[in-house]
Amino acid sequence: MKKQILIAVLLSACFCFVLSCGTSSKGPEETIKLTYSIFFPPTHGQCKAAVDWTKEVEKRTGGRVVIDVYPGGTLTAAKDCYDGVTKGISDIGMSCFAYTRGRFPLMEAVDLPFGYPSGKTATTAANAFYKQMKPKELDDVKVLYLHAHGPGLLHTRKPVRTLEDLKGLKIRSTGLSAKVVEALGGSAVAMPQGSTYEALQKGVVEGTFGPIETLKGWKQAEVVKYTTDCFGVGYTTTMFVVMNKDKWNALPEDIKTIIDEVSNEWIGVHAATWDKLDIEGREFTKSLNNEIIELPEAESKRWAAAVAPLINDFKKKMQDKGLPGDKAVSLLQKLVQSAAL
């Protein structure tokens, strides 16, 4: 009897051992860890919106995806962010196309001075443009979504009320906004936002072109005294959120679906954030007793006429490269008009 009991116990132990080995060999599903490089400082509203995106992805995947955020260019500098993604330095990256001028020829069309009235219009147009044009220059990454700021305005250390006041002034700019500066008679100085505060403070540049949100988001209202409301030349700067293509392709299909769903929702989040930040930037600069200069209609038309040739120059440049510049401009003009309604 004792022998039978011993045999039963041994068999039971063996069964439990085999069962436990089978369970442990399968193990829990491995957590997917991703890195995200963002050029905005952690206090900026757009960085906060991006962090909220990561939290939503983590939530909807039930913690199967965990994303470590590196803000303020701490992992890759703004101009190196895109290459950092393609090389696997970061899995995901957010920065501006304009920081690598000439690298994304068709996407430059979005930044032309079409008179964008808001961040919502610019962001909506940018994403629709990408989806319809599908430029090959972005084939080496997975584009999650794009967003773009509200109208780029002129912020200066001394008042600019006419084109003559702007002539020869050193103005910080990026990408196609540098051509806007030159078309208006200024002297363009290429520079990312992160370097602009100190350059303005030290007089290296005498002004900057950018959305009015920069006056609070990047604290630039502390080192400029005037904003010229030149909506007639309202350009934008398009920002990408892209993922390493190999990393994307290796993801489970259900994870891809979740990330795509959240990304589509966050287009609207970033658009609304841009417009909210523009309001805050305007209020902040006023609180410092800085002046906002409203251009008279006649002067505004002079500014618009000065930058108009940039659009034709872009179309010719694209034609020389064998790219559909005419189609790009025509599409964007329609998108801006419809998105602004």
C-alpha cells in the first residue's frame, strides 16, 4: 500500500513538473520597448502632446508596448532626428523637415507661404497632402503622422512696420522660411528654435520668423519686443513623427493597428494644441508689454506680393528634378482652402 502511495506521489510530482516546464517555456508575452526622440523641450505643449500619445499607446496595448521619451534633443539633435530614426538610434522621432533643407523636396511644398490661418488648417493640410502625394522621400520610414504650426510671423528686437524696416535685418529662419525672409528683403540666418533665444539675446540675429507660440513655448518674448502680424505671408513648418521601418515591420499586426489608430487621433490633438499655444503666446508677449504691430491692408498686400514668386520658383525647381511641383502646389491650395472653412 505504501509502495502504491509512493508511486502515485512520484507520478503526480512528475506530471506537475512537466506541466510547469511547459508553462514556463511559453512564458509571458515579451514587452516591446521603444525609444522616442523629440526636439521640443519637455515643458513645451507639443512635447506634452507627444508624451500623451505614448501613454495612450501603452494603455491600449495593455502595457505590451513601453515607450521611453527623450525630449529636448537629448538623444538626437533636431537636425539629426530623422537620420537617427533610419539608423536605429531612436525607434521614433519628432522634428522638422525644414531642419534638413533639400532632403524632402516635395514635403517642402507644405511650408510655402499659402497664408495659413491656423495650426489646425496647416496640420490638416499637411497630413492630407502626404496621404495623397505619398512622396518617395519618406519611403525609408513609417510615417505615423505629421503636424504643422499656425501662421509664421515676424518677431523682432526693433519695430518692423514696413518692408523698408525689414531690409537687411538678420532674421532667424529655417527651410523655406529663409526664402520668405530673403524675398521680404531681410537676411536669413538658418537656426533651429533651440538656439534662437540666445542668438536674439546676444544680438546675433535681430529677429525670428515663427508662430507666435514660440514667444511663450520657447520664452522668446523675453528677448524680442515686437511682433509684426504679417498673416499675408503666413507660412508653416511641418513636423514629422516617424518610426524606424524595420522596427515597425517587426511589430505584431494588432500593435500596428493600435498605433495607427492612436496616431490618426493625435493629428487633431496636435492641431488643437498649436492653436491653443498661439493664443497663449499672444497673451504672454502682451503681458510683457511687447507690441503687436498690425499691418495696414495696403502694406500687407505688399508683403504678400513680395513672397508670391516663391511658389512659382518652387514649381520650376520641382520640374527640374522631375517631381510634380504643379500638382503639389495645386493640391495644397485646395487643401488649405477647404481646411480653413
